[in-house]
Amino acid sequence: MYYTSTRDKSIRISSAEAITKGISAEGGLFVPTEIPHITLDDIKRIGTLPYTGRAKEILKLYLTDFTEDELNYCVEGAYKKSSFSSEKIAPLYKISDKESILELWRGPTCAFKDMALQLLPYLLSVSASKTLKDTKIVILVATSGDTGKAALEGFKDVDNTQILVFYPVDGVSPMQKLQMTTQEGNNVSVCAIKGNFDDAQSGVKSIFTNSEIKKKFAENHLAFSSANSINIGRLVPQIVYYVYAYVKLLANEEISEGEKINVVVPTGNFGNILAAFYAKNMGLPIGKLVCASNENKVLYDFFSTGVYDRNREFKLTSSPSMDILISSNLERLIYRIAGGSAEANRSLMSQLKENGHYEITDSMKAQLDDFYGNYASEKETADTIKAIYEDTGYVIDTHTAVAAAVYKKYTDNSGDKTKTVIASTASPFKFTRSVMDAIDKAKYDSMTDFELVDELSKIANVAVPQAIEDIRTAPVIHNRVCDRTQMEETVRKILGV
């Protein structure tokens, strides 16, 4: 298996090189030159294995330059029972005859990002041993909330790495901010930027593709890599839990062999739902991929019209991890529906950078039938949290509520009764204010953030996650703030280059 760039098809590198680099020199994203295939027999066999076994089976199809021992080291290290609050790693919770919630937030930071970011440091360590010598890897991260903490936790005190996280100063929840600013570790730095997530993401990409900066850092034995989902090492592990969800439904006799399921994903940067798309193209029986957006509905508009247009008001919502107008991973889908044409994709991405919008061709639009896009307003999001709690006693976070609200719109519009998995991407304890306001604002409005944590624990009848307990009294360590135009300067200052 080799990897090429979405903007330069002449590139052909190993998975270790792709993981180490993070992003291609000209700004393209690495994609596999082919999608491996799994059969129904493979799926049944994988279904007999624990989560770690399933992960190895999928990863070895994409990481063909990793030895069996290297994969064992990575997977067994990442998915330790002590790191996850459920032995199942990603349990399914049935909320209706046709809907199951896939809880992807049982890791150490209470977000789905843990599913890949507990693994990525191991993958990167092995990759660097194959591709880099006597070089420290500098992980640059832009976050809309969850990736930052998950990356900080995954990479803290990892030998020969330094991690720098940028987040929008007013664009994350109080709990997300505390999780990042109290992060311990000798190799971690956190900086808020005066701007939004798109500004942070654009700043990081600009540093990655600046040849002068990279040359200067190389002279100091430093190399950049990414922990964002632009790194293929983040994307591939996410395929695993869609395979896992399917075989669990099969084992629970919720579906029959070969029966299709639908998948609903709350979507910001498009990486999570792209992993489901890859799983479908590998042969996993998936019907519709439901792409759920919040009021920053750039993806809904794209799937409705074929026009991607970031030229609009940026809205701060109760689902901040989805407050994104430039969905980076969509480029991987664009490249695929353009027939693997780096030239066509490069032209569209150039239009996006220069004009803020692009339009795909009719033939490309015709290849988007796998997807259904819609969005949920702030009121619809809150109403969904309240309705599911009152109907089932189960409490979901704001991002999962966006997905559930959009799923209802899909079934109302289509009448589709296919069994469905809704990706639950964060614990409600990370967004207690919004969640408790939705359930009963008058009752809970006067409580402090941590009083709300305790009240949520009572009404949901679940223990407060350790990740939230840990930040109750933790001191703030990181209080650096910079303008969005000062990110490069900030990186140089932190690293002393």
C-alpha cells in the first residue's frame, strides 16, 4: 500500500512517511493509492475478535510497511483497558428499535478523538524510527476543542516530540478550555488565538507548507507533523469503529449478514464521516452516510448544491467542535469523486483559497448519492437533548444531538427504516451548561459549571468521568494568547528557533 497526495499524483510514499509528514509539501493530503477490500467472511471473522484484534485487522491493510510486532505494540499500547471507561472501548447503546448510539467518548479525554489519538503517538513513533534519524518531531495542532486535549494527552512526555496546540479563544466550551489549559507534560504548549478555528487551521497549514520555515527547523533537527485529521494516521484508526459497530449489531442479532446499516455523523472537519465512507468502499454494508451539520452549515449547502462556499457568517454554537467553515478532509472526497485527478482537485482547492468557494461538476455531484446532508438549529439541538432524555433517560451531548436531530429529518423525508448507528462524539459532561440548559434551563441556570457536572451525574445516573474530575482543582498552566497573524512567531518563540 502506497500513499499519494491529493494535489500531486507523482508522489508515492509509504504509510510511515505519510504519517510522519502529516501533510504534503504542496498542501495536499495523503490518500491511499487504493482502497483495500474486505468480504463478508472477513467481517464475520473480525467479529470474533476483541476491539484490539479488529483494529489490527483493519490497520494492517493500510499500514503494510508496519510489521506484526510493530502493529501489536501500537494497538495494545493505545487501547489499554485502563485508558477507557468501558472494556468494550466503543459500546453501542440502543435508544430505539432502529437507532443505536455508538459511544466514541469512553477514552481519557471524553471525546471521539481519543479513538485515534491514543494510537497516533505509537504510530508516529514507529514511523519516525523508519523515516527520521536524530530529529525531534514537532506536532502542530489546530483545534475546535476536542482534538487539542486528546492530542495533548496522547503525546504528553512522549520521547523526541514537542506538541503545540492552538485553539480559538472564544470558540470552545469552558470544560474544553480547562482540559487544555491545565494540561501537564514536559513537551506540551497551548496557545489561544484571537480568531476562530478556521484561522487556527489555516495558520497551521501555512506553517506546514512554508519551505523557508521547514528548512530553518530542519537545520535545528526539528520536523513538523500533525495530529489533526489531515494526518492519515488519524483517519485510518477511525475506520475501525465503524467495522466494530457493524459486527456488534450482527452479533446482537439486530441485523442479518450482509444487511446494510446507515451511519449518522456530526460533522465539522469531515474526517469522521470520511472514515465511514472509506469503510463503505472497503465493503462494509453501509447504506446512507448522513452528514449532520450545526448552523455553520457549509457542508449541508455543499451536498444540496454542489457549491462549497465559506463566504458566510461564522457562528459560535453550543456544538463548538463543529464550528468550522473550511472542512479540510472534504478534499479527500473531492479528489476521489474527481477520479483521482490531482489537477482537478488542486484547481478547486486553489479557488477555495483565493475566492472562498468552488463548484464541482455534474459528474462529480452524481457520485455523492452515498451522502445525505442536513443541519440542526440551536433550538433543534436543545429540543433533541430534552426529548431523548425524557423518552429514554439517556443524556447526549450537543454534537450527538445535532446528529440525532438531522437523522430525524432524514427519516421524516425518506421514510427509510434501515437500522442506524449514530456516532456519539463527546461526553455530555464536556458541555454541561448547554446540556442542562436544554433539559431544564430554569432549574439549572444559576448553578456553576461543576455544580452542573454533579447534577448531570445524578439525573443520568452515571459517574463523573475521571477526565472531568481531574480538572476540578487543577491549576491553569497555559495562559498564552496570540493574534491569528502571530502563530508562526509563537511557534518559533516556544521552540527557540
